[in-house]
Amino acid sequence: MPSLQILSIALLSLYVILIVGSSLFSKKSDSVEGYFLANRSLSFVALAITFIASWWGAGSAIETADHSYQNGISAFWIYGMPVLFSTGLLFVFARAIRKVGSITQPQLLEERYGKAPALMLSVLIFLFMTITAASQIVGIGIFFEKFLHLDYKLSAIIGTAIVLLYSFFGGFKAVVRTDIIQFVFLLSASVLVFGYAYYYSGGVLAIENIAKNKQLTHYFSFSYQLSNNMVYIITFGSAWMIQANVWQRISAARSPQDARKMIGLSFLVYIPLYLMVTFTGMLALGLFDEMPQGGVISGIINNYMPPLLGALIFVGICSAIMSTMDSLINTGAMVLCVDIYKNKFKPNAKQDQLVIIGKLGTIVVTFIALLIGLEIRSILKVSWLAADLLSTGAFVPLILGFIWKRGTTIGAMSSMVFGTVFSLYNLSVALGAKLPLPWEIGTAKHVLVGMLGSALVYFIASCLSKAETAKSALFIAKAALKE
């Protein structure tokens, strides 16, 4: 085995020992709020870092660079623009979400509409978190496979086992602690990879000349394939804006003001981070005649960096993937523990029992995500399937619940059922079912039909059902979005 791979395995092993050890010997949570929200004791800076780390994962570090190499700066639309769109919306809603004070989204939805929509949302969040965690398992499986020359399935299992160990024992505190460490690792790694790509490619001017010689006239066009890229903004942006692990961080803030500061800081940091990854992929056009095996990032590390530095970069990228995966798993387990087990089956469960259920939920979510990740080896495809389900199934009733007093329980439930059936129908066609479909899956028409249909069903069903003015007015006043 080459020295780079040996050093990478050694450094990764040391990193894992430190991370797992810190979780094992840290103070254990004795309540469900402690296990999933760290008792709302974390600063907005710490929460902002864990928020950034939870979204800046495998898709950002690996997929964006690869798409940028192929399509130029317009690849920023795939992950960067949806993140900025959803973070911008969250900045508007952050204080209201924190003022409501719920631990989970279904608790918030139950306060606004009732138990049936809350249970429906619990199922949607569980599916979304589990499927999206699977996309990160795909990311780490592919990265280990290409970089360490291991079998894909073995790679996915090893990466997942590492995350499970520290997430199981430490809960949200462990997630935040490791996210901060992992953010520093990835930031350092990304800057170094960008620096090497810039130096050896000759810089942006050299890439402009290469793109011109290869007749890649679109390479520096931000509006290239705009209609196709808008699909990512609508689907990913809407789904990520209501992503439960992000609302978990907002709920964990000390105050509504801290919640908004956290989102504002994250928005400002995301811009240079995603641009840096995008330009790294573009600069690789001057390093490789064709896409290197294993992707752009792996190619730069293997071909242009000394072994020890390359090994450190490898650990940094691994940590980014794991930081996203641990957030998704922790939130999926929270839904199982709080919204399904406690609220629906054991409302009088003791805190120590709930902590145990939370840990068992962590195992369940991880296991299901691993099974999906072993079968579908595409980060973008898995991410799309998850985002489509949540954006059409939950975005409208969640967001309009803060604004429109006339929205009712029947309206919310009807909208969520429509969105879920719509997404599952499209998923069935994508998996090979011979069903009629008047639009192409993954296009702007597909997304607009789903989102507008969900909104239309919500408005019509709410107007046709009995008004719940007192309950909705109380919730909207409590959230105080317009203050």
C-alpha cells in the first residue's frame, strides 16, 4: 500500500480514537433536552459552526468540485445557491421558531394544527433524515473506496461505524463538539486544496485560456443551464429550509436573538466556502485532461500534494462527511424518541428511559441509512429523492402556519398527504414502474407541479373546513414573526 494511504489510515485512526474518547468520557446527558438540545446552553457561534458543518458535507466537498470541473461556475447553483436561499429564509423565521420553544418540528406543528399533521410530519422527517444520511454514507463509501482502494461496501460500513460510536454515546453535545473540530479540519483542508489547485493550474486567467481553447464557452457563465439549475434551488432550498436538524439548532439557541445571529453568521460564511469549492473544481481543468478516477479532490491530493499533507486533507474531508451524517442521524433519532415514542406511545416516560430510546433510535436510523447507502451509489440522486419528499410534503403547511390564520388542521393534513403521494408516485416511476407521467422527473415542471399543488390543496382544504381562529391566532402571536 502506498505511503499516502498508510499515513491516511494512521491519522484517521488517531482522529477516531480522540473523537470517540471525548464522547465516552464527557458528562452524560440525563434528560431528553440535554441529549438532543444540550440544555440550550450553547453559544450562537458554536451553533453556527455546527450548522455550517452539518450542510457543508460530502455533497459540498466532493460533488460540487466534480460538477464545477465539468460545467464551470454554474455548478454553484447545485449546492451553493440552495443553501443561501434556505438560509436566507431561515433568517426571517429563526426568531419565531425559537420563540415557540418546541424541541422538535412535530411538536411545533402539533401546537399549530393538531396531532394528525404532527404524526405525518414525524414520518416525513424520519424518512428525509434517514435517506439524506444515506447520501453521506454513499459519499464516505466512495471516498474511502477511491482513496484507500477499499471495497465500497466495507468503506461505507467503516465510515458509518465511526459516526455511530460517538453519536450514540454523546448525543447532541458530541455532535456539536465533533462538528466544531470537523469544521476546522475541513476549512483547513479546503484552503490547502484550493491553494495547490491555484498554484499548479496557473490561476484563473490560465483556466480562462484553457476553457477557450476547449471551446467551453459556458465555463465562466453563471447563468449556464439556468432553468435546470432552478430545480435545485426550489427542491433543495425548500427542503433544507425546513430541515429538522437545522430547526433543532435554532431551538437549541439560548434566545431568539441568538437564533437569528446564528443563521446570519452562517449565511455570510457559506458564500466564500461554496465559492472556494466551486473554483477548486474549475482550477482542476488546468491539472487534468479528464475527470480523475475518484474525483477532483482525490486527484489533487494523490497527484500534487506530499503524502503527510495529503493524509491530513483526507482526514479533513472525511470529517466533513461525518459531520453531516452525525447531524442527520441525531435528528432522525430525536424524531423517533420524542415525536413517535414519547408523544404517541409513552407520554409519561421518564427522562432516563427517553435517553435510552434516543440511543436506540440512533442505531435504527444508522442501520436503515446504511442499507440504503449500500444499494444506491449516487449522492445527488439520494439527496434529490429525500428533498423532493420533504419540500412537497411539508414546506407549505409549516411555513404558512406562521403567517396565515385561516390555515386549518384539515388543510395541513391534505397538503401533506398530496405532497407525499406525489413524491412517492414520482419515485415509483424513477424506480421503473410503468405509470403515466406528464412531466420529466427532476425538471422545473415536476417541482412546480408538486409545490404549487401542495399550496393549492392547503388553501382549498383550509377554506372549505371549519376555521380554527383561536388556536392559530395564539400560535402566530407566540411566534411573533413580524416583530
